[in-house]
Amino acid sequence: YAMSSQSRPPFAFDFTNSSEKKEKGWATATDRGLCLGMAHQISGQSGSFGVTTHGDVTCDGCQACPIVGIRYRCSMCPNFDLCEKCIDRKERGPPPFGSLASHDRKHLFLRIAETDPAIAYYPVVVNRSSAVHHGVTCSGCGTPDMRGFRYRCQECPGVDLCEFCEATGAHDPSH
């Protein structure tokens, strides 16, 4: 990939040789030892070059709103999002704090780098915390008044699962 302060797309494929790159003022991210997220530093442009802002989405780790940069959405919770710093802290840093401490470390996260309006309507991305199933208790973990998607076994009467229990196979997966 190559970047340039000239009129060239910031992340275009580059098949030119090294001397031509230097002559035109282009450099690949690996030439400078930088990740592509830092392209604005070598492009000569100031500000947040190519950084995405995720509207009214709040990080459940540090409470930053909006989330700027990559958004990480828990695929197993009705409403749990983290910013880049907090996902890194959750996975590599010291023991988690606040809501990160109570969030299950086995949950899988979706990496959302763009704010394409179509993405907001994917069922796994939509905030499902307002979908409360009053009077329904999860047969896997015992959570009363489940929130989010409800999974009902078609073969076993009275077996209802929350999103997490369904994803982890808490009930016979062959059903």
C-alpha cells in the first residue's frame, strides 16, 4: 500500500519500484514501520485522516461517546461495545476494570471499522437490550427476563436460551 501527499488515493495498491516511490514522495507503511491506521502521519495531512466516528455508540469500558476509530461489538450480548483502547486492555492489559471485569472473556467481538448505515441494521449489531422477554428464564444460565434474541428449542418443550447460551451450545446442538 502506498500513501502520498499528491493527488493519489491514500490506500491504493502500489506496484512501483522503490526509487520511483522515493522520487514521487510515496512510502509504503512497511517502509516506515507504520500500520495503515497511522497513514495520516506520513501523508502530510493533519487531523484524523481516515478515522471513523461511530455516532451515538458509547464504549462500555471507558464511557467514551462517540467511539472514534474501530468499534468492537460483543456478538453475544444485547448491547456491549468497546473502543480500540479498551479491547486492547481487555485482552492484553492488567485485570479489567468496571464493566470489563464483569463481561465474560469468552465472548466473541465483531470488528466494525466503518459506519456504513447498512451495518447498523445487521441483527447482531443492533442494540437488542430493549428486547426483554418478561417471564422467560434462560434454561442454560437461569437469567430471568432475558434480553436480546431468544432461542426456543423446537424439540424440547420449555427450553429457551439467551444469546450467550445458544452460542456456547448450552443445550443439545443437534436440536
